[in-house]
Amino acid sequence: MDRRCIFCGSKKPEGEFNREHVIPQAFGTFQRGLVLDCVCIECNDYFGATIDLELARDSIEGIDRFWSGLKSPAEFKSLGKRSTTSVQFKPGAIHGGSGYAVANTDGSDLRVIPFPQIGFRQEPLLTIWFRADELPDRANLGAHGIATSKPYEIHVREMSTDHAREVLLAKGYSSITAFDTLNPPTEETIETFMTGVIGRPERRAATKLALEYLAAVAGPALVRDASFDAVREFARFDTGESRVHISENPIGFVRNGKTARGHYLAVHTDARGFLIAQVSLMLRIRYVVHLMTVRFLTATPCVASAHFFDLETQVATAIQVPRLVPGRQLKRADGE
């Protein structure tokens, strides 16, 4: 008996389908968790090597797995300098600089390695740091608060002075005097905070999760409807525009009088007859996914379903659909 994949739309034998966990196993396994058999192996493999990997390895949610204790720091694998998530440094020797997280050699915790970067200091300002690959031209340095007509110091972290000189000369910094070498202490304790770029991979991953959740609670036949073609192709083939609204997650959950850790997925039919999903992994960021661009040709299905995936009990529980209350907006980056 053949089945039709909810993503690529291909009819294939049952043997070319495998089990797909709606919540990726990188974010926990759950009793009564939702599992599908309507995603073909080809699509499953594609997602596992692309947007699922991005979500687990290079997203705010992916980092939260380790800060929260869901995953051991020893399992952490950083994308290093290619990462779109970074650690920003608060006041201290490298205030305003950035780095990336890595596992301690003993696997006990995460630590931070600064990116190769160059800093400019001019009284009375603090040092302004730039990653080496994002250094502005000298002609544009004034736009960042450094007056090039006055003396300023150049500081270097995580790169040799010879490399720094090459980078600076290529950007028009022609009058460079000798560097003084000041080695930072072997162990530094600096307050940090995480930042990350939520781009198309994360939006596609949220769209994929929303479609899979809809298939789990309302059946795969509904998800194959042509009304979902635009978001399906966005998730699977990276075509078209995102229909995902992103904010800080405003919804919290309490178990036994204490704040619960976990994830929630929800989908409902709105007053206009369109289906809207909510996706929040680790409960820091909420993705509201508008699943339809056109109305159903037949009767509009009435869907109202939500689940909370509790990381402590490892149980997925049906809950009331959370209201779509506004969440605080995230800072928008150009092109995102």
C-alpha cells in the first residue's frame, strides 16, 4: 500500500517512510509524544541534515538545551566562527565584544571563546570591538563613534598582531605604530548574554513543526490539502516568503506550583477560517505560523489543539490552546 508524503507530495511504498517525532529528539523524548508515519525517508533525511540540524546546533533554542540542563555540556558541538548565535560580553576587559560557546575540556560546563576581533579605544569612550571579518573601513569608523582625526588605541583579541595588521591595512588603516602585547589572565570571569539571528532556517523549522503537529492532531490528509502548499514548499524547498511571526514567548506553564520547563505546540482555526499554529521550544521564543494563504475549497475544519511537552516528567500532555496574546518583539536585523 502506497502513502503520500505530507511534504514532497510523492506517493511511495510504506517501506520508504519512517517514524518522525514531531518534537525533534534533540529536544527530548516524551511519553505520549506525537509520532508520525507520513513523512518519507527522503524528506526526513533532508530535514535532519539541514533545518533540524540548524535548530539543534545553531539557534537560541539549541543553546538553551545546554543552559537548561536538558543536554550535558559534554555533548555540545559548536559551529564556531560559522555560528549565527554568539555570546556578547558585558562590562569588563572585552566589553562590547563577542564570542562563541564551547564545552569545557572536562565536559563540566560551557565556556566562551572570543571571536578574533579588533577594538578601538578613544577617551572617554569604552573600547568598541569588531569581529575581524566585520571590521569597517577607516573612512567609516566615525559612524561608530571614533573620531579618526584624533589619536585612538587599537586592541586585538584572539588573533596575531601580524594578522591584525594585514586586516587593518586592507581596510585603509595605514598609520599603524607598533603593538604592545598585553596578555589577558588565563582565567577570566566576564558576564555575558546570548544573541542569535533568527533567519530562514529557523522560520522553516518552525513551519515544519507546525505542519507536523497539525498532521498529528488532525490527520495527514488535512495537511495534504492545497491550502497548505505555500507553507509546505517554504518548509521543504525553501521557496517563497515566510509566514512566521516571531516574538519573545509570553506563555508560561506551572507544575506543582513551580515554573515548568519544556515546549508547547498549538494550532487552531481562527474566526476567518484560517489555521494558525504556535511553536515554542524551550519557551524563550514563540513562532506564530500562518499555515494558509488561501481558504479551503470545501468546509473549513474546526481545529483546536495544544500540547505541553514537560522536560521534567518527559510526558506530553494535551492542554487548552493558549490565547494569542502579544509577545515582546525581538530586535530586527537587516534582511531578517
